[in-house]
Amino acid sequence: MELMPNLMLFLFLFLFLFLSIVSTFSAESDYVRPQPRQTLHFPRNPKSSSQPRQVHISLAGDKHMRITWITNDHSAPSFVEYGTLPGNYTSVSQGESTSYTYILYKSGKIHHTVIGPLEAGTVYYYRCGGEGSEFQLKTPPSQLPITFSVAGDLGQTGWTKSTLDHIDLCKYDVLLLPGDLSYADYLQHRWDTFGELVEPLASTRPWMVTQGNHEKESIILFKSPFDSYDARWKMPFEESGSSSNLYYSFEVAGTHVIMLGSYTDYDESSDQYAWLKADLAKVNKERTPWLVVLFHVPWYNSNKAHQGEGASMMAAMEPLLYAAGADIIISGHVHAYERSKRVYAGKSDPCGAVHITIGDGGNREGLAHKYIAQPEWSVFREASFGHGELKIVNSSNAFWSWHRNDDDEPVKSDQVWITSLAASGCAAEKNHQLKKFT
Ligand SMILES: *[C@@H]1O[C@H](CO)[C@@H](O)[C@H](O)[C@H]1NC(C)=O
Ligand SMILES: *[C@@H]1O[C@H](CO)[C@@H](O)[C@H](O)[C@H]1NC(C)=O
Ligand SMILES: [Fe+2]
């Protein structure tokens, strides 16, 4: 008699399992787009207080790399030991550090240490502050080809993890992020969990980022908008003659990359505009035939989300970028993917830029599904999570692909060969145009 309830329970469980397996398989034939995923939960970090955490690296001028990490211990030193053999550190660099408070939150000690000169295309082993694990990084090549991985509006959800896993499968040299990193949104500990989440990738390849609206954390009279972002994600603005971490440039293997700020002044009388003009005047298309520009709010967007939001920045800066021969312009903000033809002033133009919106890294706000009628310049658009890869093959050809995360497989969903303006003759024609601005 006593066995009966157990037997019933067993049969019930068996039936339940059977039905759920059957329903999983039958769902495949009628594919349903995956749901948004929850924000990840992070266990408390067991590492001791002087252990380096949240390690990430970024390019810092010719042949140099900036190593950034955080320690809970505010007396921990800021030096980095490094070399080309594991455990055998032949060089050491001293760095600087900062920290900040935000209402009741007090950040750890944020260390920034520039190492170099480094050989191109070389693996270096390094250790931060004489403590903790050894990390390794690979410097980018000195010449083309080079591969950039691109992801925007990352956040820290299950979809972010999926995007990062797919990026990890790609052999890339430098990651480009057009804004909206952690989605901390005033809750400072989320910056720390984001730092932990990206460390496995961001400690091995340079992550070059610019700001989005979710980095804006101002408190009237107390905090200017990007204090936390600037403290944690210091980019090579000084190295590129800029006075603000919100816009800067760098050169790597035949490519001049410009990071602009959608959330700082951009009109013709602004510092950013003056800096951009000066930076573009330095571009030498013989040395860097490719000109790539990133910022957060897209100028060419046929999604209903954030429709027209980039218009005033576009009015101010598009003529300048057009005259300079910008090849590819990448933005985020809209949680979907879109690629344009070469465009200028709202119309197809063979000497304009290819615009790519890629704000679909996996943030907690979900996807932007609603579109306006597809404009003539829009080639491909889709609301799915994913990342992009830009392989610049040589001075004339680059291969762009977008990889959707669906089914947890890195599906290559959109791809195109792009010819540089340097090779198509547009750049030579434009030589005179840029002079008009100076
Ligand atoms: C460390 O590297 C240097 C230079 O490459 C070499 O001379 C030295 O023998 C190495 N030391 C060890 C312990 O491997
Ligand atoms: C550049 O690469 C493309 C694609 O591999 C190739 O067809 C082309 O001939 C190359 N051009 C030059 C100038 O090397
Ligand atoms: Fe955004």
C-alpha cells in the first residue's frame, strides 16, 4: 500500500518529462524567436582585496597598450610586469590610479598602466601589481589584414553572455564598442559585475569603446555625466590630441578609427568639432587607406526606435566626414541591426559612407521590432541579438559580416564586401573638399 503513492509520483514525473521533451522537439518546426534573457547574477567575488579584478586593455598610442584593473585594496601598487614568455617578465611599467565615490558607493582603486613599446602581432604575458593570475594579450598586426569585432549596447544579461561567447569564437585583433556598456544606470556595483563579465575577453584583446546614454550618470550639482565611465574606461584621448575621454582616435594596421561622442557638444563651435577637423587633417590615406568612425546614436536608422535622434549631430558633422572620405560609420543605441548602402545627405552616394547600426549586443531592454517603410538606402535590417566582424583584407577590400545569436549558434546572417573610397577614386576627388573646412 505504501508503494502506491511513490509509483503514482514516478508515473506522473515520467509523463511530465515525456511531454516536455515532445513539446521541445515539436517547437523546432514552428520556430519562435527567443525571448529576452534576465540580467545575470554574480556570486560575491572570493578574491582577496589586493587581487587584480576587472582587467581590460586598450590601445594607447603607437606600439603601446593601457592595462586597466581594479583592487579593493587602496594601497595596492599600479605597476605591470610583462614579457613574451610565461612567468618571465623582462619589463615593468609604472602607472597611475584613480577612484571615485558615488553617493554611498566607494569604488576600488582603479589602476591605469601603459606598457610598451610592444612588438606587433605578438603575445605578451603580464601580471598586474605583482599579484594574482598571469594574463596574456596579443598586440594587433602592424599591417593589413586586421579583424575588428564589433558589438554595441552590451549590458549583462544571458544574451550578453551569448554574444560574448560568439565573439570569443572569432579570431579578432581589436574590439570596437559604439556605446552602452554595462547598463549600470546609477547602480555602481553593476560597473563592477560588468568588468568581471568581460574580463576573459577584454584582458586579451584591446577593447576600444565610446560612450552611450547608459553611461550618463549625472546628479545635479554633484556628478557630471560620465565620471564613472571616464574613471573606469580610460581611452587614448590624450595620445590623440583630444581634451576629453568622450572622443579620440587611433591608428592600427592601415585603419584610422575615430570614436565620437553623441552626448557631448558637436556643433561647429564645439571642442569636439575642432578636434575632429584637426584629426581628419592628419589622416593620410596612403598610410591608413580605411577610415572608420563610431558613435552611439545612428544617423541612418529606419527603426521606429530613436527615429531622427541623430539628426542634429548628422547635420553638424556629416559634411566633414564625407569630405574626409569616411568609409564605414558604426553606431548602436537602436536594439536591432541595420546596414546601408554608401550614403550621404539622406541618399545613396557612391562616395558616402556605409552606415551600420549594431545596438543588439544583449542588453536587458530587449529588441526594437518596429520599422518605418524601408528607405532606398537601407539594405538589410533585422531585430535580433548579435555581433559584427570587420575584416579589412587590404587597402581596397574589406569583408563585413553580422552574426545573429539565435539558436545559440553563431549564424552569419548578413555579409558584404566593401571597396574602400581610397581604391574607388572617391578619396582623391575629395582631397580638395576637406581643405574648405580648414
Ligand atoms: C627569461 O628571458 C630572458 C630573455 O629572453 C632569458 O635570458 C632568461 O634566461 C629567461 N629566464 C628564465 C628563468 O627563463
Ligand atoms: C585585395 O583583396 C581582394 C580580396 O581578397 C583581392 O581580390 C584583391 O586583388 C586585393 N587587392 C590588392 C590591391 O591586393
Ligand atoms: Fe543607447
